Amino acid sequence: IDLPHRLAPPSAAHWLGTDGLGRDVLSRLIWGGRVTLGLVAAVTLAVAPVGLLIGCVAGYTGGLADLLLMRVTDIFLAFPRLILALAFVAALRPGVTSAAIAIALTAWPPYARIARADALALRTAEHVQAVRLMGARAGRIVLRHVLPLCLPAIVVRTSLDMSGIILTAAGLGFLGMGAQPPLPEWGAMIATARDHILDHWWLPAIPGAAIFVASLAFNLLGDGLRDALDPRQT
């Protein structure tokens, strides 16, 4: 904190200026990137395997299990992600950990839907039927022969969904439900700088640009992975 140099414009000493307490914006932006991207990585590693497993089990087994799992998935899909995440964070406690748990609880249904669609197609595949005739159990078939073939679509969805997770995390931070002061986070940085949007426009614009660039990068990564993993691409 350096109050004599608060709200300083970008200069050689502070490349992106200083905030309302005189703190270097560039340093907080870099550290906030660690918080935001770390949260994205934690949520992705948590929800992708869960959604993949639920979707494969539902698609392969069918019947009552498929009905129950997909109705639970539909319930979660019926709520807007940010609203549902806000409800979970309010039930827990504002903070990075609570935000990660809340986003994870709301981010798994699309993965389950995609995996179920692939599993339904693979259930009647010749190699799956051959393994079933050889006496393999359903669990082994799902884990060894269905789940690996569903991975490419899940990988593409994961890279595309990271931008949505960033926006949700930034929304929670902006509303005061994510990272708590003095821990920097891009959404929280925009919230603290919104009073200076007219006279010091770069303070909210810089973390907003960071959110935009990170989201765009993950979208481009998803497009590249889709082209690389899609066997129909020439």
C-alpha cells in the first residue's frame, strides 16, 4: 500500500498504474491470474472425470439408471450457472475454495450429456458387443472400452468450457462471493475499481481485458483441439 501514489496513471515505475490504495496494478493482475487460472484448473480437473463417468454409465447401462442420472442432470441444467453458484457460495462461505466448489457443482452436467451421447452410439458398436459376448462385465466394458473413446469430445468441451468457468469465477468475484480482500482476483479488481471508471478508466479495463484475452485463448484452444481430434477433419 502506497497512499501518496494512489491512482497513478501508467508510467515507467508502474506499467499499468496503481489502484485506489497505491498498489501496483500489474503485480496484482499477474497474481490475480494465478488465482483465477488456478481455480479454473481445479474445477476442470474435478468436473470433467465426474461428468465423463456419469455420462458413460448412463449411456451404456440405459434403463432406470439412465433415467435417474439424466433427470438429475436436467435439474442442474435448468438453473443458470451463476445463480446456482451464488446459491452454493451463500450456503457455504465466500472465498476461493467455496467458489471452486460451487462452480464445480454447476459445471459437470454438459460433460455428462456429451459422454452419454457418445456412449449411446458406442453401446451397439461391434467391438463392444464382441467384448460383451466374451463375458466381460459392464463395469469393465465402460472403463476399458467406452470411456476412452468418449475422451476426445470431453477434452474439446473442457477447453471450450474454461472460458465459461473464467466468466463465472469473475462474476462471483465481482459480487464479493469469490476471492476476498486483499487477495487479488480479476473480477474483484473490477468491482473495487468501478467507482473510478470515468476518471481512471484503465483500472477496471485492465482486468476486464485480462478476462477477455484468457477466455478468447481457451476458445481458440478448443477450436484447435476440435480440428485435431475430429476424425472427420481432412
